[in-house]
Amino acid sequence: MAFGDKLKRFLGLKPAPDDDFFDDLADMLVEGDFGAALAFQMVDELRRRCGNKNPGDSGEARRLLSEMLSETLKKARPDGDVNTKAEKELRVILLLGVNGVGKTTTAAKLAALLQKNGKTILAAADTFRAAAIDQLKIHGERLGIRVVAHKQGGDPAAVVYDAVEAALAGGYTNLIVDTAGRMHTKTALVEELKKIDRVVQAKRGVQTGSALPQIERCLVLDATTGGNALVQAETFNNAVKLDGVILAKTDSSAKGGVVFQLADKLRLPVLYVCDGEKYENIRPFDADEYVREFLG
């Protein structure tokens, strides 16, 4: 049984919110990748609100819990995210994440989505893996989206340099950069990103009528990895300030609670959710909709 279904069944079975209800709910939230600290904090607050409102059944408790979960997610509103862009601006979206989270596929899905509202170009800056370069090229061919790539083992910043030049010359509005998932140390990651930053900033204002904003660093997380996703987010956020998260593989095996930890602990907003294999299986994150799905 999917976690959302279990939670829905649990909330439907309890006739009224008593002590057992709150204790069992805390256990359920921990099981759902909330983390113990946030789960007990949330349940204590729910108990307080239920006491103030004196609900007669678990349906009211569920409504209050839904409000609280939405409030938690909305704490992490981004100042500016990849859902919007100024006209004639080139937006550089750097996708980060460890190997195996679905970063390259997510880059293709995001490109397909953003291509609907503006010319989009891809950069294969994961030069450590030949498979990643080839995979992105295949996605580009299928989508009819240009991919800038070098040979395996090349300099990722050089790939980004060429991609920025191509984007500015071609009047593109979105540049999505697929990066390597294997950096041996935090220092290596930081230095690589600084190098890419310098490449991008050197191109600011090069083309009349086109401005180049700061790179937006988006971390791709595998939703099925649970608490490990939070560890990855903490590691990358400490190394380089992240702008948001794209949640991949949010299928029935993903419990989903880690999203609330990202918002509560790191103030990291989820920007997009991917929930299937097809290019169209990506959508902008909606906090209220996510909560409804989480609660079954």
C-alpha cells in the first residue's frame, strides 16, 4: 500500500483525535520520511490547534494538519524561480545532484517544458561520463532541442562557455546545464561551480537587449531515497547556495515527507516534480496540491 493510502486510511479510521491518535500519527509521519524532530513538532502543534478548536472527529484534525503542512512548504518561497523569466533574458539553470538521481533525464524534461514558452538550449557539462553526454544528445534529438557538448573528459566550464555563446547568438531564453554527479570533494564542487560562474558573468551585457542573471542552482533529488535526500540537500547547500529543488521519481514508492524537511530545515523550495518516464511528466510544484496528494 502506498504511503498516502495508508495515511488516508489511518485518518479515516480514527473517530476522534485522542492521545492514541496523535501518537500513531507521529509514528506515521516518521515512517513517511518526515524525520522524528519535525514529525513530533508537527503533531504537538496539531494537538494544540485541535485543543483550541475542539474538533469532534478526525476529519477536522485532517483539515488542520493539511493547513499546517501547506504553511510549512510555503515558508520556503523562492525569491525568483525557474517558473518565470523576464522577456529577452537568458536564464541559466544549473542542475546539480549525485549520480543516479535522474539528473540528465530531468534536464530533458525541464527543457521540454520550458521550450513551450521560450527557446531552450541544453549543455552537456557532465564530461566525466560519456554516457551522460550521449544520453543528453539523444534527448535533444528527440525533442528537437540543441545540445552543446564536448568530448568526455573535457572542461565543464568550457562547455558552459560555448553554450552561453550559442544561447546569446541564437536568441535563446533558457540554458539548462547538466552537470557531473561525482565530485570527489566539496572543494572540487565549489571550485568547479565558481569557474562556471565566472564564465557566465563574463558574458553579462554582451548582447544588446539581453541581460544574463545569476546562475540558478537547482538540486535534483530522487524522491524514493527518503532521508538520504535531505543529507544530499544539506551537503550541496553548504557547498553552494542552492536556489531550489527538482524532485524526481515521485512514484508510488516515494513517501514524500522529505519535502517538508527541506522546507522546514533548509528553507529550500521545491520548484518542479517529476512523476513518470515521459517528457511531459514534469510539473511546477504546487504546495496545496502536494499536501492533498501526501494526505491521500
